[in-house]
Amino acid sequence: MASARNERRALFGGWTWGAVALVIVVAGVTAWRTSADQSQLGRLPGALTGSGAASQVTPVLGTVLLSDDELRRPGAVASIVGWPVEARDVAIQEIIDQDSLWVGPTEADRLLVVLIGGADVGSLVTGQNVNLRGHVRDAAALPAEVGSVAAQAQTSLFLEADQIRESR
């Protein structure tokens, strides 16, 4: 009988209970952090929170849909530099040449678009609505001929678009 008691004591000694407690604590912290991280997914950096402060959370990189609302908030567009974007049903404000144009809801709230990969303005005209696909880029990466247009307009961002088509 004493031998069985000593075996149980050896099996469930002080260090064993300490190790079990440590595993439980680590599992709890991991579960808490995972649930906190999951609640932040899908929020765009620069998106306004209920308090009006910009979010600092960076979600999984995916295609961002740009609307007139985002084009009215330069901070929202600046927060997605390098991201793939799709702009739907945006108005052409001005056509610079076959490879570059301005789009947006108003003259004041517009984004420079530089077309690449064979995409061109074609028969599109000012005032027409278009759909675009590409990446938001820093204006420092603009080609020289378009860079002068951006410098004159004092813009720091542009959309490098590989696809443009008329909205339906």
C-alpha cells in the first residue's frame, strides 16, 4: 500500500503540477491573442473607427475596392500604397494622353491613373465612368513625362492600372 502511494506521489509530484499549470496558462494566452487578432481582420489601415481615429491594423493583403468615398479621403488611399486595387464606376475627370488620366468624384478629389501593359484610353472621353484594376503607387515612381503632371498637381500617389474599361 505504501509503495502504491509513493508511486502516485512520484507521478504527480510538485514539478508535474507546475508543468500542467504552465501549459494551461500558455494555452489561455494563445487563445486570447488569437481571438483578439481575428476580431481585427478585414479592417483597412486608415479606415475610420468609431472614435474617428485611424486604424493601425494591417489585414491580410487582398484586392481593395476603391470608391468615391476613399478618393475623397487621401489618407485612406495613402494607407494602401502597393496594394492591388479595383476602382469601379469612377468618373474620368481629365484625359492627359493615351496612357494617363485623372479619375474621381470631383476635380478636387481625384486620383492620377497611369496605364501600363498595353492598356490605353482608347475612345473613352472625359465625364465617362470606368472600371480600373491596378496598384496604388508612390508618385516618386512615376515616369518623367507623367511625373511633371503629378508635380504640377501636387499629388503624391497614383494608380498604376493594367486594365481600364467602360462601366456598364
